[in-house]
Amino acid sequence: MIPEIQLDSSRLKTVKKAFRALDPKQQKRVWATSISEAVRTFRTQSAKRTRERYTVKAAKFKQAIRVKEKSAVDMSATIQISGTHLPLTDFTVKAAPLPSKSFKRQVTEAMAAGSSLPRPDISPRVKVLQRGGGFKQIASSFMGRMPSGNAVLVRKTSQQYPTQTQVGLAAAQMAGHKEVLEPVSLLAMETLATRINHNIARAMGGN
């Protein structure tokens, strides 16, 4: 998903006219500051409105938003929201504690003795928060440690293995919802228009 933050043609014409009173260094500073503020609005508001619909953690969601391209010519910035499906641990979940040290010791001892491994509890242990309230259990789930960090895993059979990592929606899918993207884009463009006028006035010696 690649939304764009830009000035409308009328405002762009007015800004370019005002820029004639500034030297190139001032123009660059005004532009950079204004677009950064607009992007910050986009990122913050996207996270806020997305969390009104989904239970994703704001910090994890914001990491997927970055500026792909900036153009001082037409006063715009292209935003890229990318990435794969977020792991379920990036959403609000409740989980039973990870295996205790005593269980790990039992596994180690069983391996050393060449006997069968102890079987961990495979009852539903992880619950995910649903928008609207309440937690929903994920059958045969448990919290496991992976090289990249903790993950919600689900056993595909009654046996200990195989398991599958559970994921949620991708950031782009959530941010691309009509009720998120449209109002956030408008807010970001309004921020750009307001802040660039303010920053021009400051550069010219105003308040």
C-alpha cells in the first residue's frame, strides 16, 4: 500500500509563490520540517484508528510505516506500509507461562536417559482479545520461544509436533481499511498545509 501526502493544486501554487521570498536553505528547511510533521500525523493517526478496529500493538504497527519518497517539487511524500502478516504476539493476547524450569529439566533428563520425552499440556492456553471485548481461546495453542522471540504456536495434531506459528493481519491490510486510510490521509494533508504555512511565516520572521 502506497498512500501519498500532498498539497492540492491551489495550495501548492500559493506555497511556491511564498517560497520566492526564502533562500534555498530556508526552503529546504521549511519543506523538510513540514513534511516530517505530516508524516508523523499519518503514522500516529493510522495507529490510533487502526487500534479502534483491531487489537494490534501501536508500536509494532508503526514500525511498518515509512516514507518511500519525498518530492520538494510538488510538495509531496509517498508513504509505504509494507511487511508480512504480523505474529499474533504483536496483538493483545493472554497466555499461560512458558514451560517451567522443572519441565525443561525433565526433558533434559529424559533425553540423557534415552527415554520418551514428557508431554506438555496441550489444552488451549492462549487467548486473543477480540475487538468489542472479550478474549477468544485458540485451540491447542501455547506460547513458545523462537529465535526471533516468543510466538503463539498451535499443534496440528494431538502429538507434540508438528506446530504452526499463528499470525494476524498485515499492517497494510489494517491500515488500508477505508475507515482508516481515508480520514488519516486527509488529516495528514491538512497537517502539511497548515504546518507549511506556519513554517514559512517563521522563516520570514513571523511568529
